[in-house]
Amino acid sequence: MIKTLQNENITERKNNKRILLQSKEQADRANQTKSEFLSRMSHELRTPMNAILGFTQLMEMDIESPLVDHQREYVEHISFAGKHLLKLINEILELSNVESGNTKVFMEPVSLVEVVEDAIAISKPLTDQNSISLECQNISDDFTKKGG
């Protein structure tokens, strides 16, 4: 009876260990697949985004057919949003590199004023379209410089 229980415990432990190992291998494969997907997608997204940014620059520099004021403003919004999106795409690629152990992450100070100004600038076309006023008052980088 005792021998049977011991055999069952050993068999159960071996089965649990096998299941755990299979689960770990499956999770590792899924993580690798996710990292490869993120890397490919960031590249596939970056290529057309660079084309969009390039064409906005060409439009801004066109001497023969210069943009009128409202067109220049639209192109500036496209350029700003494109640069922001490109930065996000690059950060996704960096994240996949971090997950695969190919990159180191460093803490660095960030300008709170720039972050808020960027958020407002990105939101401006939508707020204008919906007659919404968005503004920020009394913001200072002092908070960021002191370390929060």
C-alpha cells in the first residue's frame, strides 16, 4: 500500500514536471513569436510613415507651388502627428528588443512642459473640429527638474 502511494506520488510529480516544462516551452515560443511580430510590424509601419513624412517635407519646401496658410497648418499637423507615430513605432521596436534582452533601459529626465505641449498639439485638430477649448495653465519644468 505504501509502495503504491509512493509510486503514485513519483508518477504525479513526473507528470506535473512534464506539464510545467511543456507550458514553459509553449510560453517561450509564444513570446518569441510576439517579439518577431512586433519587430516585423514596426518595420512595416515605419516604411510608409517615413514616406508620409518625406512628402510633407516636400510640400513644405515646394517653391513653385507654395502652400497657403491653412494648407501649411494642415501639413504641419500631419508632420507632427507622423513624427509622433514614428516615435511610438520606434518605441515598440525598442520594447521588443528589451524583451529579447538586446537593449538596456535607462532612466532620464523628461520635460513635463514638452509632454503636455505635445499632447495638446496632437489633440488640437480634434478639439477644433468639435469646438472644444483645450489649454494648460501654470505648467513648469521645475517639477520635472526636482525629480517629482
